[in-house]
Amino acid sequence: MINREKIIPVVTWLAFYVCTCLAAAGAIWFGGDLNANGWVSPSFAPPPWVFGPVWTTLYLLIATSGYLISKSHNNLAGLALALWCVQMTANTIWTPVFFGAFDLKGSLVVIAILWLSITVYVPIALKANRLAGYLFTPYWLWVSFAAYLNFSYLQLNVGA
């Protein structure tokens, strides 16, 4: 007999992870060669092989953070969960704007929304569930770097 008390948390975490997998799917559909469109890359741009392991790790942390917030009884949990959804939406949108539409200005706006939503989420999540907030720290650092990278692409490719 299946113990519902044990299976529900697993299914809930899997639901959060599926959300991150849907966001990651954009990289499969829209990920491409930045040199194909003639863009000049910043000198500090990481090699393509770095992104897979980094995002795999980050998506596990993002899903776990969302799951922990969903289990919290703190009065800020609802706000934190709403911010989790905002950042996940912006995360999902960024890839097709950057890689699909090759829109450096538009992707900079999207990543600014992503960065801001993460920045607001972290202190609220820390109050609702400390571990959930801490799990977003590497994500915030990576998105901060990615925002600077996006901005640098825009500066180097003014006509794009």
C-alpha cells in the first residue's frame, strides 16, 4: 500500500522540478551558435560546455527552494511562491528572446526582471524558510553574471 504522506512531498517536488525542466527546454529549442549571427562575444564569455552543468545544478536548487517554500507555514510563503513563479516565467522567456529572436535589448529587459525577482525573492524566502533562500544564492550570482554578459553583448554588438 502506498503511503500518501510519503508520496505527496515527492510528487510536489517533482512538480517544481518539471517547471524548471520546461524553462530549460527553451535552451534545447532556441540554443544556438552566437557566432552564426555575427555577434562579437565578450572576452569573459564562458565556453558553451559550462552552461549544461551549471544550469542542471541551478535548476535542482531552484526546484528545491520552491518546494521548501510550498511547505512553509510562514505568512510570507505565499509572496515568496509568487516571486518564485515570476522568476521562473522570466527565466523561461529569456532564452527565446536572446537566442530565438536575437534581441539583445529585449533579453536585457527580461534578465533585469529575472534578476530583480530573484533579488526580492531571496530575503523573503530567507524569512519563510532559510534553506530555500540560501539555495537561491548561486542562482542570483549566476544571473548577475549573465546580466552583465547580456549587457556586454549589447555593448559589443550595438547594431544587433
